[in-house]
Amino acid sequence: GIQVEQSPPDLILQEGANSTLRCNFSDSVNNLQWFHQNPWGQLINLFYIPSGTKQNGRLSATTVATERYSLLYISSSQTTDSGVYFCVSRPAGNNRKLIWGLGTSLAVNP
Amino acid sequence: DTGVSQDPRHKITKRGQNVTFRCDPISEHNRLYWYRQTLGQGPEFLTYFQNEAQLEKSRLLSDRFSAERPKGSFSTLEIQRTEQGDSAMYLCASSGQGATTDTQYFGPGTRLTVL
């Protein structure tokens, strides 16, 4: 089945720094999402981005479907950005099951 | 608040007891999903409903697990004869219909501890 690989697995930033998180997927997908899970466990949907680029405040995401990767950019990081970032995909077809990466654990220090 | 809600937020039970969790999806969403998440891992898919029909069920869902969505609105997940390995966060998500509205929105989860 499809594999979703995220890098780096862990990241420590100083407040104000920028970072790029990467997601590689092994097969064609028709659903690519980025989620943030905060330290209390709540999963927040950041982007639905099967292709192209989207921006939302300090966050932006780019998916290049033909090359099977997606990037999440965090600019001017804040301590509230801490948590785990998951890349999630769904294989092409009618399967509703999402495939989750292992996540990037981000800690932003003040 | 019109987000996904789950009840209870925390449940502590003794091994062998039955537990039931409830999920109320976003009202206009016809799709509902259950996931299980253990520490340090991403959520694992358990089952999926479209309206009241249970369309997919993971092999992770043993015979002790059952989920229902009787009227196509809220859903319940029951675990019978709980085991310590069932300790996890149980997450519910919902989504609308159509490719562009397939984004899943998650509830806060129910954290289960089996002693």
C-alpha cells in the first residue's frame, strides 16, 4: 500500500525561526492533508492540498503531485506552533481510508 | 460550537469491563470516522460510516469492538471485555460529501485507560 514518510521526525526551533517540513508519498494520491496535533491531543486541519500552493497566515503548503511530495512551511514560529504535524494522504480510488505519516514533532522554545 | 464533540473525554475502567463512547459529528457532515491513537503514533483507522451505513472496518477492529450510527447522526463505539492493550485515545472525525469537502474534522478524543 501507499507509504507516507515525513521528515524530520523531530525539530526544535527558537521562537521566530522558519522551518520546512517534508512529506513524501509513494503512490498517486487524491487527498493530501496536513494536520497539527497540539500538546493536548486536539487534531487541527491545516490544509487540504492535493496539489498546488495554499497559504494561511504564517503557514503555507505546497504539493507537487507529479513528484509525490508536499512541503509545509512555518514562518516566524511561535510557541503555540509546538506539537506534532501529520501529513495524511488517501490513495487514488474510492477508498476512504487515510494513510498517516508518523509525524514531525516540533518544539518551539521561547 | 458546531465542531465534532466526543463524550466522555476521559474514561478509566478495569480490565474486563465494557465501555461505550459517543461522537457527535458536524451536523451537515454525512461521513463519520473512528480512529485509535497510541502514544507516539499517528491515528489508526478503525471504521467509517456514510450516513447510517458502516462501509469499511479495519482488521484492527476485533470482535470486541462494535460501532453504530443508527440514525446517520451521532455514533457510538463500544468495546466489550476491555484489555489493557485497548488503552489509547479514541478519535472521531467527520467530513462532508464530495472530493473538495473530504477534509476530515476531528473531535477532542476520548482517552481510555484500562487498569
